[in-house]
Amino acid sequence: MSAGVTAYVSLGSNLDEPAGHVRRAFDDLTRLQDTALTARSPLYKSAPLGPPDQPDYINAVAAIETGFAPLDLLAALRAIEVRHGRKRDGSRWGPRVLDLDLLLYGDLVLNTSELTLPHPGLHERAFVLYPLSDIAPALVIPGRGALCGLRERLRDPSIVRLEN
């Protein structure tokens, strides 16, 4: 692979053996063309962000080096979701078999109808900040500050680390 950009992807699932979907999605990331998985966080269990009448989520974060442009990477992530059985019906924060979000793409700041970078909810979601800080503790989020400070402000004792 030629030199690429470091990007961070969140992985989440709460249906049909969610830990298995997240682990297989890590494997799927290794198979993306011109992309290398450089780090993977432990898995975490967290309460759902949306309606409470759904199963808990399994969450993780991956670091990749990629030659994909941001929108092409987003399309590749959505193709992985589809292969896992994800159907986009327009509902937000409901149960899903796999959710992959592009959190960061280098230090790019982007705001289009298709993609916002950094991910707009990244700094408000402990279930993203905890695993992200496991693999990139010194990271600075463009426009938001140091990851370590963001995580400290969002301490959440209900998030459980499942594996080392």
C-alpha cells in the first residue's frame, strides 16, 4: 500500500450476536483495497443511545491507513454494513446489525450533505471516546481538543470494557 491517511472508524452492533459482527467487521476492514488496519480497540458494552427498549450495544474503534478519499471510504464502510445485513430505513439510533461511522480522516474538517468530519457526535459519545482513547490516547480532535480531556468530561461508569 502506498502512503495513506490515518482514519478512525467506530464499529457498533446490538443485533444477532453483536460482538461477532464487530469482530468480523474488523476483519472486513483488513480486506479493503489500499487500506491497512493499524489498531483495533477492545470491545465495550454500552446502553443504546436511542430508544431504551433495545439491546445494549457492543462498540469498538479501528485505526486504518487508507488510500481512499473520504467519500470513497464512506462508501466502502457502507458496503461492509450491507454485507452484514444492514438496511438503512431512515430511522436514527435504533437497533442495528452493524453501524460503521467514519470518525476522523487525518485532520480533515469537512461539512457536506454526505459527510461531516470530524464525526459530529464524536466528542459527546463515551462509547466512542473510550475505545478511541485505547488506541490513540494522544489524539487531538480538530475543533474539539485533546481526546484525553474529552474522555475525562464524559466519564460513564455504565460502559464496560469486555476484552483487553
